[in-house]
Amino acid sequence: MALLEIRDLVVRHGRLTAVHGIDLDVDGGEVVALLGANGAGKSSTLDAVSGVVPVAAGEIRFRGERIDGLAPHRIARRGVVQVPEGRRIIGPLTVAENLGLGAHPVRSARRRAELAGQVAELFPELDALRDRPGGLLSGGEQQMLAIGRALMADPAVLMLDEPSMGLAPVVVDRVLAAIRAVAARGLGVLMVEQNATAALGIAERALVLEQGEITLAGTAFEVHDDPLVLRAFLGIDPDPDSPLTPDSPMTPDSPMTRSANP
């Protein structure tokens, strides 16, 4: 039994179906990457797991118990925590205060201190900035703070929505190394990313979501070498006779660039 189990998940936004009956597992100590174009249903999947949007059909289980239908704060208390796209740092609050908000579900002062130590070890930059307002941090520092704040909730499963978005390459490497280190501690990580190279570099398994359906799943190595992923995400053409070259832009009819659900 996996730590997090998603079965036949359907998510709707009004009359629009964003996710069409997908299955997905995340176990402790592994990074699972969920890839796809804009509007493919990736963020809707994370939001359904964290209780931000309702589940139209299917089941979500954490440690064998159903969590679909629970309020977001109750899901977080059980150990499933999301780092949202855009970081959502509270600008006027200091780094220390933002981290303190993340620790709200943790009642033990001793455990809070242990978690604060782990975050400081993972992101020593934040310790040096603890009295600075979150709104004055750089984009990379804010992403570290968003991850640190989520870790302060003492999760067993950490979900990240586009953690590399808008960051310089050197900062992306720093953030990805931290995510890998978190998984090495035993946490399950479910990461949504459009940067396939970054995601597949640290993931054990990967799934490609297209128009709300999983069209490809396997180990990160298998997914990386799939012709669909090579063309659509990595700009590499495995067929030398194909008119699409590594330097060519993706065509509008390319499978992974077709318009999915907005």
C-alpha cells in the first residue's frame, strides 16, 4: 500500500472536466513527477488532493484512509501539504513569522523546534534572513521559504506546484537539490513541473498528463526516453527523418502542445 493513493480521480470546474479518472501513487522516500502542458489538469490534481477543489468522483487515500471530502486544514494536519504555484508568501510578515504559520498544525513545541532546525539545515539562507519581510525576498528565496513553511507543518507527503517557475538556473538547481534531500528523509514528494529536464533529473517515476488523462507513465528514465517527451518537452527529435528538428519550435498539432482544459 502506497502512502498516497489516487484512484479514478475526476475533477470538474463547473461543466468543464479537468481530470478524467486518473490513478496515481506516491510512496515515502520517492519523488513522483507529474508532467504536462498548461491546462492538462496537473494543478487540479494537486488541489483535489489537498482539498482546495472538490473531488467529483474517485477516491484519495492517505495511509489507507480516505481524505477526499475533508477540509484542507484537516488534510494538512494528517500530513499531506501543498506548496502552491506562485509561493503565496505573506509579504508583510517576516521569514520567521511565515515559517511559524506553517507550523500551526504542530502542537508539540519540541517538534516545532526540531522542524525549524531541519529547515535551517536545508535552507541556511533563510536563517540569515529570518527578520526580513517575506515580500522583500528574491524569487528564489521566496520559493525556499514556501517549501520551508510547508515542511514546518511536518508533512509525510509534500506536493509542489511548479517549484522551478521563474527561477534562475542556479536557483533551480538549489531548489531541486533540497527537494531530493527532503525525499531522502522519507517524505513522499509529488511534483508538478513543466520543466521536464529538471523534474526527470530528480524523480524516480513520472507521469504525463494530457487533457486530464494520463498518457504515459513509468520510471523517470523510461519517460525521459519516450519519443513524445523528447519532442514535446526536451526539444529532441529521436527520428532524424522527421521534419521537427531539435531547434525547431513545437508544432500546434504536437500531442503535448494541443490545447487542453483551460
